Amino acid sequence: MTVENISVNKSFGGWHKQYSHDSKTLNCAMRFAIYLPPQASNGEKVPVLYWLSGLTCSDENFMQKSGIQRIAAELGIAIVAPDTSPRGDDVADDEGYDLGKGAGFYVNATQAPWNRHYRMYDYVVNELPDLIETMFPVTNKRSIAGHSMGGHGALVIALRNTDAYQSVSAFSPISNPINCPWGKKAFAAYLGRNTANWAQYDASLLMRQASHFVPALVDQGDADDFLVEQLKPEVLNAAAQVNRYPLELNYREGYDHSYYFISSFIENHLRFHAKYLTK
């Protein structure tokens, strides 16, 4: 596998690095960013938090805007942020911001033309962790988090792979995609019109049916423009209550859908994950 280092920046005593690699899962070159805390340079292996970003984002947005490096350096946790979709001139795309490049929705597409490249679920669950654990001084203890579309991806991946993740958190996740415009558009394109095939990627349905629990934290701003139509955290909360799932859901007064919101509470999220990653 060809892996190319694109950039290196020192931050809070650790190192932020950006890489490109040839993905067999996605049949294209992919980028990811990793923050290695100071402990990783001192002979220690550290646990990893995987971060999945939202619509239109890349591997750069979270690392540049969230401010997570300071607390990750303190706690000794590596942060990995993949891109949000396959990329390249031969990768299928759409004119809308909510389908195609920058909008992979962390599913394995089954429909042409998307199914050649859009297998972000397998990429995040299998190929990327294998690469990270081979290349860097990290343990196999993983947690996962994300925002909006990435919050959806994080919840779905943790709920479907309970033995692989210690904890999961999300900011403003698309909690019930089978019943919102973003989810319906993406799932119809990537998975086909048979809605029975959509359920495996709906966090609310998965949480309602779960028999093994990964501790979950969700923060949602109550001034989020997408709250009612697209995000539907109340459906996720109802599923958790029915199944007695260990979900902590916080509504944050006055906060919107932006990185101003994420940066305000990211420390809470990383400390939440540290309870499970470092014990």
C-alpha cells in the first residue's frame, strides 16, 4: 500500500499529521489526519478516538476548528479523522451538497454508479483502523465520535460493532435518517428504493434493538436550524428509553449546528471517552 505524508505540524507537544493512501475498499486515493499526543513519541502506545465529520467536510475541518489537540495531549489519546467520502475525478458525484463527494453517509452503497467507490462503512470499520494500528504507536482500544452526518455514522458503526468500540459520542447526529430528507435522498441513491435495506444504517432503530451496549453521549443545540426536520434526537432518545440503553442526551441552550458548538463541548466528549479508553 502506498502511504504519503502530506503535512506535519507540532501541536501541544504532539504531532498533527496528514496522509494520503491508496484505498482498496474505496478504489481511490484517500486522505486522513491523525493527531498523536506527546505520549506516543515517548515509547507509549495510546488508544484512538475516530472522528467522522459531516456533510461537505473533509479530513481537515475537525482538526482545524475543534481545538481537540490540547485535551488529547493531556489525556494521551490519538485522534483520527478520515475524509467524508471517496474522492477523485472518476468517483461518482451529484450537484447537490448532500449526495456524492463530501456526503458518503458512512454506508456501503449497493447501487450503480455509487457502489464502485462509496463503501465508507467498510473503510471506517476495517481498512482505516488496520492501517492506523499498523503504522502508528496505538493500541487496539477504539472509540468513535462525529458530527451531523458523521454523528449518524459514529452511532451506527458503534451499535453494529459493539465489540470493537469502547464508547461513542455525537454532536447533532442525523438520528433517524430513514425518516428525514437528508437520509431519504442518500439512502435511496446509495442503497436503492427498498427501504428494508435502510434499517441497518438507522441509529434509532439499531439502538431500540440493541442487545449489547456501547456507552453513548449525544449533545444537541436547541437553536440548530436542522433540529426538527433532519436530526430528530427525540426519536433516538425514545429508542434508548424503550431499550434502557445507556444514552446521555444533552440539549444545549442557544447552540446551533456549527463548530462553535462543537468546540464548546468537545472537551466533555473526550473526557467521556477517556473513561473507557484508558481504564
